[in-house]
Amino acid sequence: MIKRTAEVVLAVIGMLFGLVTLVGFTAIGFIIDSAASTKEGVASFTRSYYQSLEDSGIAVSDVPSAKQILDMVHTYAILALIATIVFTVLLIIGLIGITGNKKPVLAGFMFLIAGIIVTIGGFVVAGFVPGLLLVIAAILSFVRKPKDPFLA
């Protein structure tokens, strides 16, 4: 039997980094969304948004409105929450499949899909490291095969 310590370690580290990334983006999105849920919050965000555009010298017609930005933040917060849940479930399935070398191919696919989800959900830059770790764990799951005892 082949040991899968490398895959497990890479997957667990990728899971921890990925959860920090996705939960962080989810929390930030919901914090901004809840702060802007009142009329005062929307007015404050709108004032500061247009003030920062004016300070930067960017024309208002070149950027989305403050309402569109708040709608995008709300949508992203929900999508990040869904991505966090799917990411966690896939990694748990993958870790169960790789432990004891039960189903390494299934675990590899779970790690690969989770890596793609965390990379996209983490705006590529923040999700790059956990995504890379999970893709490496997936490749190891696919490539490493047990030695045939009859050939030795």
C-alpha cells in the first residue's frame, strides 16, 4: 500500500488557506452589505464613493453607480458563501477518499475542483496559493500508483 501523506498534508494546508480566503471575502461582503442596508449607510457609501471618484479625477460616467456597486457586493457575498460551502464539502469528500488510499482518483478530482473554486472565488490573487496546493495534491493523487508486488 502506498502512503498518501503528501496529498493529505497539501490538501489540509490548502483547505486552511482556502477557508481563510473564502470566509474572509464572505465576511467582508456581508459586513459591507449589512452596513449599507440602512438609508444612512447607503447615503454614506454613496457620498464617500463619489467623493473618492472626484478626488481621483475619474468621471462618474466611466464607472458603475454606487447602487450597482452595492448590488455587486451583495451578489458576491452570497456567491462566496456558496463557494465556501461547496469547497468545504469537496475537500471533506476528497480527504475521506484519500485516507487509507481508498479512492485516490475520486479524491484527486475533488481536490482539483476545490482548487478551481478557491482560485476563482478568491479573485485569483488571494486564491492562488490554496488553489495551487490543491492542484498539486490532485496531481499526486492521479499519478502515484502502488507498486505491483509481482514485479518486484
